Amino acid sequence: MKRDGTRFGEATEAYGQGRPGYPAAAVTWMLGDGPLTVLDLGAGTGKLTVQVVAQGHHAVAVDPDASMLAVLNEALPDIDARIGTAEEIPLPDASVDAVVCGQAWHWVDVAAASREVSRVLRPGGTLGLVWNVRDESVPWVAALTQAMHASVAEKLIADGGPSVGAPFTSLQSRVFAWTSPRSRAALVSMVHSRSYYIAADADGRASIDARVDEVLAGVPTLDSGGTVDLPYLTHAYRSVAP
């Protein structure tokens, strides 16, 4: 898992403020009614972990970035949060019923991560992968993506979706449409939390900010501190361990 290599820890505040959560229906589809012991792999600031816990599951959170987990612990003080990666999960064999991974599987070594996930899953356990992708059929949303650049995850989904390695053999998939009300500040934080922006130099960031400001200026409801409903298509995938 290369999340630490993309320096997301530098944008922890922006990540927490700008990234949306996940629709409850997508989490239920991946996990069922439970209750289960669920590992949130690449948990970050806990956007997915919070929803897992809200549905009555016992959650363990793993992420390579301590600063991200510190934010998660503020929201969920009692959570078992551990430093680790998808390729080296700090859990015993057959210790969880399900593993979920939100906005992170595109950073992993798929073969190594699949073996590790299988190791920590109990027989018949579920691997669930999920990404929030903005619905670019809405013109201003498409313009926003053009202004800030498409992400690695968005390109992965557009190219047919994720893959898994042995012993997993296939993925079921489903798409959930929903909206998240976003203020101008939240939209800017979302831009600042993205790997392309984090990796850019000062001039590159300034150029992105200028293009994003131009797009947001054309969204009337953002005037005077208002919000806009940002449309999302949440792409969820699941596979059962043999």
C-alpha cells in the first residue's frame, strides 16, 4: 500500500473536511446485516469506518499514516487502530469476518494484498472494495474534474474497475447514486486532499486553485455561503474468500 508515498498525511485536515462518507446502502450490500468483525484497510481518517460502526459491526482500522489514524481516533475514540499496510496486515490469521477498503485498493500491490486479506479472513469471509466517483454527467462537475485532473481511482473505474488476486477469483459489482451537500470550502478541501494536488509544486497548486475557483464561481448556490448537491456514483465490489 503506497498511500504513505503519496503524502496524504500532509493533507489530513483537507481530507477530513473535503472527502464525503459512503452511502449506507453500499456498506450494507458489501457486508450484509451483521454484526461482523470488520477490518477497514487503508482506513485513513475513518470515512468508511464510521459507517461500518454505525451499522453495528465491530471495526478494526489499519492505515500506514499515523496522522490519518489520529483523526480517525478523534471520531471513534474506542476503535482499534493500527499502523500497517495491505501487504503486511498487523492481524492474526482468520481473525476477521470481512475486510473493506475505501478509496485505497488502487494503491496496493494486488497480488500481495489479496494473499494478506485472505490470510486474515475467516473461511467464507468477504472482501469489499468501494470508491466514490463524482457523477460527471452534470456539466459543472465535469468541469471541476477537468480543472483539478482525474484521479488514479477515477481512471481505474473508467477502465473497467479493480482486480483481485488469488485466492479470490472474481468481483461482484453494484453502483449507488446519491448526493452530498457541499459548501465552497468543502469543495476546495476536497481538491486539496487529492494526490495530484498534494504532489504538485507551488506553481502547480496555484494553477489548479485558479481553475477550480473559476468553475465554482459559476455555481450560483455557492454564493453567500450556500451549498450545492455534489452528485456521486459509488462503485462497490465484493468477493468471497474460498
